[in-house]
Amino acid sequence: MPVEVVGVKDVLKGLEFIDEDMRQRIRNAIDPLMRGVALEAKRMVKQNSEILSGWAKPISSPNLKYKPFPKYDAGVVRQGIGYNPGENKTFKNGFKVSNYVYNASRAGAIYEVAGRLNPQGRAPFQMLPSKGASGTYTSKSKRSKAVDEYKSNNPFASQQFVAALEPVTSQPKIKDIRGGGRKTKGRLIYKAWAQDSPKVYEAILKAINATAIQFNKSTEIKKAA
């Protein structure tokens, strides 16, 4: 008995638009969630009265010949946090969805990652009185990455600064998702992402599954006697 296969053309045609359909579904699913990450990060910004005393004070001299340590201003930090849908494109061999949340202010970036490399701040120093009445601070350990001589009014400033901040937040372990290591730890956008990333990944999987279901329904192979 002859059998006619129906739907092959539909399958071939479907393969041409499946990437675009999936890209659109993923973008639509994660866009509101990523905007939520940005809003949550803004909510986490500390008020000027909540950070280390002195960081929010205005810079004393306006005619400095060097770039001073940026003054903390909660309003500026909040304004520096935002969301960008990025480049969402379909290519010959796939697609790219690049939605991201950014933290653009200098003070905000410092608050975000200070102490991420060294949770204790700069390596500890010791006084060497033999180098003068006032002494010179040098690194305790030969293996320390700190400079050999550190001429500063307060060589422990880095340690004190980091100690006054809350610890950075690490990303949760999610099955089949590779972690970003130290570079994904933070106090604002990375902390907000740590809270919401499971929901974002879940939304992506649902979007992919929805595309697969729709594709199967529209390209069923039928038999006709």
C-alpha cells in the first residue's frame, strides 16, 4: 500500500525560523526580569550616612593634578545603575541575546567590587624605624603583592575601607550552569543577580521548550493512504 509523507516541506521551512522564534521568546521572557534586577540593585544602594565616614565628603581641593578617589553619592550611584537590552540578533548559525544590567558610576563600581580580590584589603604592613625617625611601612611578607615601600599617612586605609563594607555576594550554584568565579561577586547588581538568576534561567528554559512545542505542532508528519 503506498504511503504519502506529508509535512516534510513544513519541517524544512520551520528550521529557517526556529532560531528567530526562540530568540524572540527568550528576549520577551527575560526582559522584565532583567529590569527587575536593575531596580533591585538600585534599592540596595546605601545612603550616604550608611557608608564609611568621610567617603561622602566633598573633595577638598578642586585644582588637583591627579584623579582623586571618587566621592560617594547615593543618588549618583543609583543613576549609574541601569538596564540595556543589548544586541539581540539572529545569525546564520544561531542567535544572540545580550540583555544586561550595568553599574556605571566610579563610586558605584568601587562599592560593588571592593575587596573582591582581597577580602582583607591590601596586604598588612609593618613599621621599619631604621629607615628614619618617622619610619617607612613595608610589606610583612616577601610573597606579598604589595609594594616594597608604601609611603602613606594611613597604610591600613585599604583594610579599614573594605572592613567597613558588607561582604560581597557570590552567585548560587545552578545545575548545568557554569559559575563565573570571583568576577561575579558583588554588592549591588551582582547581589541582585544572585537573588534573581534562578528565575531568569528558568524563564529561558521555558521559552526554549515553548518553541520546541510550537515547532512540533506545526510540523507534524502525517501519513496518508
